[in-house]
Amino acid sequence: MTATTNAQPQCEATNWANVTQADIPQDFDLSAYAVGEKYGSPAFIKKTTALSPIYRVSKDTPPTLMFYGNNDCVVAHEQSVRYLKKLQAYQIPSELVILEGEGHATPKFWTTPAYQDKVLAFLKTYL
């Protein structure tokens, strides 16, 4: 499960294995479905690179506020850090807020008053 859980022990208890093994036909190619190309092919790499946010950063990228739960089993922490560094390289106002012990898209992102205040302050600064 390392590929789907980023070798995070807390992610091993998720139902990812059950979903991929029980609910998806063996001949189903997610990359072909999502991108329309075979995984790893030159066409796949070209399309996914064009879609990836990290390759779309430019001087015109808007200020960016990101929230990340450090127990995220979907997005690796390193991806958020790399994206933040890319934004900073272009001098884009940006911030990465780490939520200790939280997973992917936790409701705490939008229900915690301190995080709501952070979003409002960010919007007031950059809108």
C-alpha cells in the first residue's frame, strides 16, 4: 500500500485496499479513464504535466492559502511543500497551514474559527 498511503502507518487502516481490490474491475485503468492515456506513456506524461498545478505557476498565479492535514493519506506532504516553494520562487504571496493529526479534506479546515479567521484575513489582504 505504499503507493497509495505514502508509507504512512495511519493510512494503512483505510479502506483503499478494499476499494481498489473489490470495487474496481481488474482491467480498469484509472489513468486512462482520468487522463485518456496509458499510465507512463509519453502522452500521459504530457497531459498530466499540463494539468498539474505545480507546472502552471506563473507571475500571474493569484495569492494562495493552502491547508494540509499532516495525516493526509491522499496527498503527500512533500507535494504541498514543493508547491509552496514554487509559488515563493515566483514571489506569489502564499502560505501553507499544517493541521496536526488531520487527514485529507477534514471538516476542521472550514469549521474551526481560527482557520476561518485565517481565510478571512488572507482574503482581506489580497482581494
